[in-house]
Amino acid sequence: MTLEVAIPDTSLTDCPDLRQKTEKAGSLARALAVFRVETVYIYETGILSNGMKRDAGLLSKILRYMDTPQYLRKQRFPKSQSLKFAGLLPPLRTKSHPLETKINDLQEGTIRWGLQVRPGQIDLGLDKLVNYSKILSERDPVLFKVLKTKPQTLLEIIEREDVSDYWGFEVERVTNLEKLLEESDDTTRIGFSRNAPFFHQLEKDLKSTIAGTQSVLAIFGGPSHGILEVFGKEREILKSLIDFWVNTIPDQGTETVRLEEALFVSLGLLNASMGTMMAKPGFYK
């Protein structure tokens, strides 16, 4: 079961400064985590001005920063201007961000992100480092499962997809949305648009299709352009590659709906209707 989301590289263009861009990225990350999104794709639109092209990199960095447990952020993300307002970001509090800090509280079967701080020593966010014989990256976190706690802690490396519960999201940059859609032909691809049929009109068909694929790719437009408005020549091709076009906010009371609002509303409706079919179990099973 997988839930994936695609958002444009223009996602932060309606924010005038770094502070507001950071706050918006934080809201997007919260929506992704609340509704158990496993992968967020930031797709290239080709319409960003030279002065705004750094926005996509900023968004990617902040999302990766937020998915990283607090105890590993300083090692993974050196101090930089782009993270100047990181203190304003809300905590995600996913299961991948544990609060336990005592090694004596560690239990067999526990899963935690860790980072090698020196050869043979792993930081799991506890009051003591844990021994591990293999040499690993000192920059990229690794997912560990605790096999034993006594007489000494024994760790095993696992993959994110091996975890049965929701474990946060991965971030990927995509240069070609058409290719992403083509490669996702075994997934239910849903595009959101105010010009589409209302959600309740399509809910039955959505449920039936998602039950068959067990996965969803939800595609969103940006602050100034809908999905199809961004692409000229590819418009009809993209339209044909999306299985459902859905309007989740019929008769909206505002001229525009912000991306973070669209994420919360649209993913919320999908989750309430068919969440168990398209995403891993969350915090409260």
C-alpha cells in the first residue's frame, strides 16, 4: 500500500520571502505526514523564472529536513542560510521521530534512524552511542532494527519499505511529469482540479479502482497554474495519463485555494473514504 503525491516546483512562488516559504513548506510537510504520504515528487514545470528556480531546491531541502528525526538534523544538515527559519517549522511527530532518549529503554524490535558518527559508532538519538561493526555513511541516515538489547545492543539494517507502519516520506525531484505518470501505470493516478467532477460523484469508482491497485499517486497544481495550465504541448497527453480528475472543494468560497489547503482537504477526503486501501497504518491503528 502506497500513497504518493506530486506537487510542482512552483509550490512556494506565492511566498515573498524565506520566512514565509519556510512556513509554507512546514504546512505542506504536516499534510504529507498526517495523511501518510510515502513519497512526495516535486515535478519541474519549466515556467520558473531564473530568480525563482532555487525555490524547488529549498522546498526539497526543508521537506527532507523535517522528515529527519531531530537528533540527526545537525549532522545531516550543516548550518545554512536556507534553514535560517527552521526553528519555525512544526514537529512532525511521526513514529520515525521517537521521544525516548535512554538506551536502557531500548526494546527488541524497536526501529530507529541512526547515523555513523565515527567508524563503529552509531547515533540512534540515545544517551549512549551504539556499536556497529560495518562502515557506513556519516551523512546519510540508515534505518536500524534492534535485534537484541543484552548482553549488548545488536542492530540490523532494514529498508523503509520493510516497516509495516507509516514511517515518514521520501522526497524526489522529477524533471518530467509525463514520464512519472507513464511509469505509474499500475497506480491509481488522481489529478485535482476545480473544473473536474465533484468527489462524491466519483467516490464509488475511485474506491473500486484503488482497491485493485492498492496505491495512489495524487497530483496537484501550483499557486498560479493548475496541472494542465502549466503544460502546453503535453496537455492532452498528461490529461490521458491521469485516471481520475476530481474536484474536492465544490463551490469554493474563495477565488483561489492554496496548495497546503488543497492537500489537507483532498488527502483528507481520500483518507476518510479509502485510507486503509492506499496507505500504511498510522500512529493509532
